[in-house]
Amino acid sequence: MTDESIPFRTAIVTGGARGLGRVMALALRRAGYAVTITASGPSAQLDATVAESATLPGGDGLLLPLIADVSDPEESTRVVAETVDRFGALHALINNAGRGMRVVSETFNTVPVPFWEIAEEKWDQILATNVNGPFYMTKAAMPHFLGQGEGRIINVSTSAQTMIRTGYAPYGGSKAALEAMTRSWAADLKGSGITANLLLPGGASDTDLLPASPTKQGADGNLLDPEIMAAPAVWLCSPESAHINGARIIARYWDPAARPEDALASASQAHVVGV
């Protein structure tokens, strides 16, 4: 099957069963994409995402749910291979799967854990998913992107304040590493037709990264609706974003009602290295 014969674009959203990933995956489905989502294991949230996708145009035929550990390079390669086998192509990859500070402590937000008290296996678990995972997934996708001369890589990050906040050492550090990697990838990709950009909510979001609580909120007292990720994610996956490479886009400042270029101007902390 040639890319020209495929009537839809295809994307992978890691960690697409819940939270920000679910929002972005379903937004892409509504935009007409075929979407693969990964999850670390079976769950009611995964079942609900699959069921909602089935109500959209294309039904359950345009969503491929896969159980996979993106911190395993063989699993990442399998996700890409099964996506291309099912849908015939791959146009965009959203590296969203991540592990947060709940891996370290359920009370991290109120009782910070200093870095020297963190168990090595907890540290490794966060870094493996949040840093190695995007690398393995993107490495697996690159032959397909290079072969067609087009591809969109979107890495989901966090606020700069979170990267250096007390008690956030492994999570904040992992996202700082991801941001540096993304800028480096964007430079490597210049002139290839493939882009790498960062997308972040712009504050704590109402997802499972924060423990459930009647007073659930981020460190700044705010809690953002995950739906803010939908519009910028769809645009970044599209052919229309081909001229944006190496940008850092803050979803809370993206106006879905505005022209994309105007929304981009409001939401982007650009570090564009060329396309």
C-alpha cells in the first residue's frame, strides 16, 4: 500500500488510554486520523477510550489499542510495526506516556521527598519511561518518516517551574532532558521534512499524575482541563505545521477559535531551527 492510496493520516499516541493522551488520541480520531494508542496494561480507562473512539466516524476500525512498555526498545519497535501493518503508514508520533512523582510517593505534592531518599529503582523507572521511551519510539518511527520525507514528532513536556521544584527531582529532570533532546532532534531533522516539537499544558492538569483528592490541585493552586491539549496536538500532527520545528508550545495559551498561526503566536516559545 502506498502513502498516496491511504485516505487518512495515521498517528501513534503513547499513553493514550487516559489523561492528556486520551484527549489527544480522541481529538485526532475526530479529525479523521487512524490512531494507535499504547497503555501499560489493561484498564477500564483503556476500554472507555476504545468505546468512545468506536462512536466516531470510522468506528473501531481506526483505533488500534496496544499494551506496550515504551521503555523497552523491542516493544517500541513492535508498536510502530503493528501500526504500519494495520494502517499502511505512519505520519505522526506523540510521545506522551510518562511516569510522575506518584511512583515515588502518593504524598509527593504535600510532603516532598528529597532526591537522596528516592529508591534507585523508582528513579530508574521514571527516567526509563520519560526519557528512554520517547527515544525508543522515535527511533523506531524514523525509518518510516525518512522513507516518506515527512513526519511529526510531538514530545509532551511540563512547565519549567516543575522541572526545578522541590521534591520533583526525577520527574522534573526527565522532562528537562526530554526538552533538550527535542531541540537537538529538531536540529538533526532540519531539511528532512520531519519536525520535532514540544507540547505542554502550561500547568498541572486534572489527570492521574496527581493523587485523587477533594482538594486536588497543582503546586500553583490551578488545575487545567486536559482538553486544552486537543487543538494544538491535532495541528502539530498536520501537514500545515510543516514549517514549525523545535518549538515549545504551551496549550493553555492556544486559542482553538483563532487561526492556527495566531494561536501559535500566542502559545509558542519558539526555538525554531528551520525545516
